Amino acid sequence: MRKRAYRPEVPGCLEGRALLSGVAGLPANPVVLSQSHFFKIAERVRLGFQLYGRDRRDIASITDHIRDVSVWIPFARVDGLGPSIDRILGRMQHDVSAHVPGAVRSARSDVLAVIRASVEARVQAGEVVVR
């Protein structure tokens, strides 16, 4: 078990303000993520993939779009969500250039599954509450 101490002097997102310590225990106040906010995150990710699929722009456009959305996910940076999503998008780019059918659709499903698993793990740890 880990205990998190609040550090208000650190600017930026919530992950930067949570400091791991060796003392066992749950965080005093878990992050509250509304269910509608979680659904908006998933909808924005789907929209990014739809725009990429329609326009077939470069991979940087969808990467930037998903990075903009991923800051809304609690503890995304701590969980390494960015590099995981980058690997999925890199694989998608390779598959699209190799003309693999359904490459964009499977990448969208994988990104949504990674986001869902990250939030679910934090909910089970008691660090995030979805209401």
C-alpha cells in the first residue's frame, strides 16, 4: 500500500501533486471522476480516430488529439498511459502503411481499452472514484 502526500507547490496536473511515500495507507481524498466526464473522454478519443479515418492526415494529428484528451484522465502520466498510446498509434501507422484491414478500428479499440484499464486499476486501488 502507498500513501500520497499533497504537494501544493508543484504546478500542473494532479499526478505531479501526489508524492509517493513509504507509509502504508490509502489517499485521504480520492480523485472524483464523473461518469459523464469519463464518457466524454472516450467520445473525444473516438472522434479523433474518426477524423483521422476520414481525412487520412499524418499520425501527428491524431497523436496530438489524444494527448490533449489524455490530460483529463487521472494519474495518466504516472501510469505511463502516454507511451502505451504512442506504441498503439505507432503500430497503427505501420499497419495502415501495410494496408492491413481494420487497422484504425483496432487501434481505437486498443486505446480505449488501455484508458479503461488505467482508470479501473485506480478505482480498485481506491485512488479514483467514478460517480
